[in-house]
Amino acid sequence: MKTFLGKRAISSAISLVGLIVLVFFLSRLTGDPANLYLPVDASLESRERFREINGLNDPLILQFFRYVGDLVQFDFGMSVRRSEPALDAVLRAFVWTLELAAITMTLVAVLAIVVGSLAAFRVGGVFDRIATFFSLIGASAPDFWIAIVAIVIFSVGLGWVPTSGTGTVWHWILPIAVLFIRPFGLIVQVVRGSMITALSSAYVKTARAKGVKNRPIIFVHALRNAMLPVVTVIGDQAAALLNGAVVVETIFGFPGVGKLMIDSILQRDFAVVMAAIFVTAVAIFVMNILIDILYAVLDPRIRY
Amino acid sequence: MSVSETTVIRDAPPAWISVMRMLWRDKFAFCAAIFLLLVILCAFLGPTLLEDVATRQNLRGRNAPPFDFSQAWTMWLGGDALGRPLLARIIVAARNTMMVAAGAVVCSMVIGTILGLIAGYSSKTASQIIMRLADVIMSFPSLLLAVIVLYMLAPSVGNLIVVLAITRIPVYLRTSRAEVLEVRERMFVQAARVMGASTKRIVFRHILPVVFPTLVTIATLDFAFVMLAESSLSFLGIGIQPPEITWGLMVSQGRPYLTTAWWLSFWPGLAIILTTLSLNLLSNWMRTALDPVQRWRLEIARKKND
């Protein structure tokens, strides 16, 4: 187990280094911040001065080594736009995204597992057909479209919930509901497929023959064995949410890391972009390792 | 090979007929296939037939409400903010939407599969390098990549395909590698090796055909995903730029008029949903049809339900 964790940490670190190099050089290709922050008629000297202050005048490779040098001391640089340390801005936004992702994924996981298992119990039955149909629609819906349609209906039309922003509990309902739909649809399908296989296996037949009741058969015998592919997909979906549900965060004016990232890219705020990518990448790597551990917990045959 | 080519099984109908029969058994999948054919037809013929109608502005028909059947048929779904007929625009936009998704899926599938085959069948170092590369791509926010590429190069259909293809490569890479690792240990592969088949022959003639059905199923599902991704990019304003149109762009163009003219965003969004739904249904059907263990569900008529 320990060697496994060590190996995973090392390979994650290698990927992280690759990511940082890639993002650093690629993001510098998007253009010169001086053109964006200074007025069009700014003099050449003031442009020079702006670049001097923000350390953009040196050769790119020198900038890169300076950045890495700072990074080793956990200094992510200052945000040009916000004049505060980039890491502070990112962590503040990341907490929002983390809460949003955690609430959404918990709801998705619990409901999808229950619905998917019940659907698999009678393949082709009424509940199965309804569940399959709606989960397919959910998995196919573009979230930005659902978001704006939901705003029109529930905020503008019925006036039940606010259109955007944060503050009260009510502000959370629409973003969570919209983010819920697609992962829910996908995971119900995975649970259903995986449970159909598990329920037709020999040990379930044995349990039936012994006279075990339906509920323990579904939720104890079959579900535990059907969980592995489900956990994988839940992990993928959670990673997508952590990476920032950019579209939904933009539409609902939610101050999460996805919105921060797209704003910073558009504003050429490189320090914030780098910090945001670093933080989310670390979070995703940690989550992947946790999922690998969860595999071993669920299936004792898996040993690392 | 020569043996299997000369034996003809009389009783079995040609492959495509039995496939069509299996498709007919699953009514949902059948409808989905018909709908997708329709969309493909629109993509091919739409722009040549309706380009003029779809771009002609008509200020009297600004935000014209839908279901006004006294108008020309192109206006049945209403008009957009410049009075251009929505139905015609949706049909024309099908081409860009489909082209981006199809291009991205085909590119990522070919590259990803080849890399996956290499990673699964060659030395450990090559495999390690390829897998780490996949990790980097997976953890790289696809949106950032899109913005960077589309800023450096103009946001055209071709560049959008490149961006989306890169982000989807790991899916095929990981799947094909995992399958190869399993298949390479099977008896027929070992037999081929013992008989002195070259690596190229083993990989392409013996392993690839076994892995291929899984990849096609994933590709169908992925087509839907890529379509949604393209729509999101266009919606955020970093995808296809006007005057070119895609469904996602149409949704975002209708957004300012949401409270007064809901149909501007609603119809293109519905087109996206129906297409992705069809792809999902078809992918589900393929998973059953291509799986020898599950295929019986489609081959015998369902007497109880029919």
C-alpha cells in the first residue's frame, strides 16, 4: 500500500510538472497583457514600464525559471488584475467550487445508485423504462441550455429563486440542480448496466435460493460488487466539476474557480491562471488516489 | 483466411439485413437512427439549398413567434432577432455542428487507438511515456486549451476540431490499451505469435478487430459529448464566430431575448438535445448488438411486450 501511494504520488508529480511547463509556455502565447491593460494610445515608454514592473521583459525561458524558483517556495506571484497574491484569489474561488461540487456529487451519487439499482432489478419493467428514458435525456442535455431555460421558468416566470449571484441558500438551488442533471443521467446508466451483470451472477442466485429478501440482495450482495465501474465514473464526473463548471458558473454568476479561470485567461492574468490550474490539478490527483484506495476497500481482491 | 472466404453459410442472411432487423427490434434505437440520418442529410444538403434563405434578413419578421403556419415553412419555428427564419438556420447550422463533432471524434479515435495499441503491445518505457502524456492531457483543462489555440489561430472549424480532438484522445487511448492488455494474453494471439506472425499483423489483424466494437460504441457516445463541448465553447463566445453558425452559437445569440422571445434559444437547444439523445440511444443499442453475450435480447422477438 505504501509503495503504491509513493508510486502514485511520483507519477502525479511528474504529470504536474509537465502540466506546469505546458501551461506556462502555452498561456504566454495568447498575447501581451500590456496591450490589454494599457489604453490603446499608451506611449511606448509606459508599455515598457508596465512590462518591466510585471517582469514580462526578460526572455521567456528566464521568466520560466524565475517562476519555478518562486513556485518552490509556494509563491505563485501576484495577480495583475486584482493586485493580491494569485493563490489567495484562487483558494477563495476554489472553496466555492469545492462546496458546489461536493453537494452536487453527493446528491448525484446517492440518488443515481438507488434509482439505477431499482431499475436494474426488473429489466424492462415500468420503473426501468421511465428511469432509462429520463436518465438518457439527462445525459444528453446541454447544461447551458438547461440553465437558461431554468432561469426563464423558475426565476423570471415563477420567481421562486434568484437568477444569479450568491448569498442565501436559495442562490444555490439552480446551479446545483443544473449541474446535477448530466452526471445523474450518466451514472444511473452505469449503475444499471453494472447491476444487471451483478444480479445475474451465481452468488445472487445462491442468496435467492437461501431465501434472502430482495432489499439485502440488491443493496448488500449485488451493489457492492457492482460499485467498481460506478466509482470510476463518479470520479471522472467529480473531476470535471472540480475543473470548474465554467458554463454554469458563468451563467449563474457563481464565484467559483471555473469562472475565475476563464476571466483570468481573457484578462491575461497569467499568475492566476497558473495558480488555478495548479490547485485544481492537485485536487484532481488527490481525488484519483482516493478513488484507487476506495477500489481496494470495496473489493478486497484488489491489492496494491 | 482462404478457408473462411470459401465457406458460405447459406442460411444466415447478409450481415446488413440482420443488423437492420436487430435495429428494428429496438424501436427507440430505430427512431434514433432515422433522426440521425435526417440530421446528416441536413448537414450535407442544408447549406447548399437554404444558405440564401437562412441569411436573408427581414426586419418585419424580427423575433417572429413560432407556429405561424400562414408564413413560409422556414418560418414555422419563428424568426431570429434579424428576422432570419429559425428553421432554415437550424438546418444550415447542422453542417458546422456535425463537421466539428465528426472531425474531432474521428481524429481522436484514430490517434488515440494507435497510441493505445502501441502502449498496450510494445515495451514498458513506451507505454509509461504514453500513459503519462494521457495523464497530462486529462488534467489539462480543455477550456484553457481551447482559448489558447483559438486565440493564436483563428477560431475556425478546423482549429476547433484540433482542440476537441486533443482533449478526447485519452479516452480512446486508455480504453484500447486496457483491452489490448487483456486480449494479448488470449490463446489466439499467442498462437499467432508462435506461428511467427509479425507484430504489425498481430496487432492489426488479431487484436484490433476484437477491440474495435468497444471503440465504436465509445465513439458514438463521445460524438454526443464533443457536440455538447463544441456548443459550450460557441456559447461562451470562443468557438465558431458569426457569421458562421452552429447550434450552440444560436443558443447564445438568443440569450439576450430570453424573456421576450424564448424560441430563439429553445429550438437550437432542442436540436442539440435530440441529436445527443439519439446518439446515446444508438450507442446503447450498439453495446448490446455488438456484445455476443447480450445480443440475444435483440435477436429474439419480445413476445411478452409486443
